[in-house]
Amino acid sequence: MQCFPSLVLALSSLLGALALLQLSLYLRVPSRYGKHEERLCRPRGRLPARCAWFLQELPSFLVPALLLALRSPPRLEPLGCRLLCCLFCWHYFYRTFIYPFFTRGRPFPLQLLFFGTLFCIYNGFLQGYYLIYCAEYPNDWCTDIRFTSGLLLFLLGMGINIHSDLLLRQLRKPGEVTYKIPQGGLFTYVSGANYFGEIVEWFGFAIATWSLPAFAFAFFTLCCIGPRAYHHHRYYLKTFMDYPKSRKALIPFVF
């Protein structure tokens, strides 16, 4: 396999178009799962949350690994390129092999699992293909301001995301399915702290890679989970009379 810049451009452009489609579909009406699931119209086919998250996120880890294995000889030079690929795989290692086994979410609709898995295959291929077959970085890229600032944002966002997930898990005892008001951490300021962390994480990755595929993915993440944070915020305000009115939906002190 060799690098085709036109393929990278086409796939990145399609990802940007999918981001706008997501935004148009779910800005006013949330996707129907979790707390926004219609109680009277539940889909028949569902999987336990742990199994569903594992299956959905797995391709984002396996596809780049497969692309690297297929390249002969392996190409991840210089050091900056290796680190960037490791960041992407590190996130999805956590999301595939750690996060699912601690989640206490409700059963996941098979339809959403199918589309989520397709996206992870698509994006895993795009990011992995670019970094392994196309990316060209100078030898000192790991000292470039774009790499260092992007890396710091990535680590900050991932830390916020993991910590926020931990706080959400602590809201429920094993077997509980009721929703409660999140407390602590960045939830003090925003309703979607976990989503905010993931958005920061992928924009940090985009800055560190300084690539069209990564910026397209960061934009998709914003358009996909940004509206969900907004709908979570509305849900909390509507459901809990004592919900803190000072909290924003997604961005502290702004929105």
C-alpha cells in the first residue's frame, strides 16, 4: 500500500460533511439512547453496554495496528510520528479494553452500535493510513510548538474525560439505572464535562499532528457530542428542580 493524497483529501472531506450532517440531525433532537431514549419506543435489539462499547471502539484500535503490520518495512519515523500514532491508539486502548468494563450504562441499541462501529472503522483507517503511509514530519517535530501545545491539550482533555467518567460511574451503585446530578470536577461548571474533555483531547491531537484528517475528526467530535452535551444540560434542568443554574452546557463560563 502506498500514500494517495487524493484519498486522504476525499476521506477527510467526507468526514467533515458527516460532521455537518450529525449537527443538522441532532442539534434540536437528541439521539435516542441513554437518558434520551423514548421509554415507549425502545428498540428491540440491544446489547449490554459493556459489550456494545467494546465492540464499537475496537476497530479504532485494531485498524491502525493492522495498517502498521501490513506496511513493510514498518514506517513510523521520526519520533514525533511514532508518538502521534501512539496517542491515537492509547485513547482507543483505554476506550476498548478499560472503559467498557467499568461502565454502568443502559443496554445499547444495535442500530447505533452498527453505525458507531462503521465510523470507528472509517476513522481508524483514515487516521492510521495518514500517519503510517502519508505523514511527513521533520526530525525535530516533537519539539515544535504545535506538537508540544497539542500534546498538552490532548493529555489535559483525556484527563478531564477519564476523571469525568469516573465521577459519573460513582453516581450509581451496581444495578442502578436511575440518573442523578453529577458532582465534582469540571461538572461544577458544565453539564457535559466528559464531552468537553474529549473535544479538547481531539483538538489537541489535531494541533499536534497538524493534519487535515485529524482536524476533520476533531470537528466531527465537536458536531457529534457537542449537541449531546447541550441536550444533557436541558434534561438536567427539566428533571431536577435543584440543578445548579450557574452550570453551562459544554464550555465553562461561556455556553
